[in-house]
Amino acid sequence: MTGLGLRFGRFSLVGTMGAILQLTLVWLLTNWFDILSTAAMVVAVEITILHNFAWHERFTWGNRGLKSSRQLALRLWRFHAGNGLVSLAGNTILIYCLVERLRAPVLPAAIGGIALCSLVNFLIADRWVFRH
């Protein structure tokens, strides 16, 4: 497996953990706390963004080490600006359209949003957030 392939595999593993976290949070927030699905998605995605950043920093792109806490803060900002924006916008718009408008079930709609955003998020993370 090439370096890029291995990195995408690690990215996918972290993404899978994040997807489980995000889906669990959406389910909990909508079913137990009766929060509107769009608001639940925003909260779940933000928590998942922080979770995924921590794992990507150590596991997926751990070889692109930091030199200072300023660099860590810059990476976190870029992760939010890139991956966070794609995930928040993509997932929230999809949830709104499918669940609020078309009355589709929340979890399948959320799974679709995660899948659609994943490739774009990998490219943003590899080329911009965790670049050498």
C-alpha cells in the first residue's frame, strides 16, 4: 500500500470512529432530548470535528509533527475552516433537506451526509490542514 493509501486508510478509520460518535450524538439529541434534527446535527458535527482532529493529529498525520503550540492552533483553525465547514454545511444542509423537508429518517440521512463529505475532507486535510 502506498503512503497515500495508508494515510487514507487511517483517515477512514478515524472517520469511522467519528461517524459512530456523530450518529450516536444525533440519535441521543433527537430522541432523548427532543432537539430539532438540524440543531442536533450542528452540535454532533462540532464535537466530532474536535474528536477527529485529535486523532488525525496523532495517528493519521502524526509524522507531520508540530514545532510549537502556535502551529497546533493554526492546524486546528484550518481543520475547522476546511473540514469543519464542509462537514457542518454538508451535513446540516442534507439533514434539513432530507429530514425536515422530505421526512426521511435521521440516521440514514446522517450516514449519507458523512459519506458525501469524507473524500473532500481527506483532500482538504492532506493538502492544507496537515501539509508539510
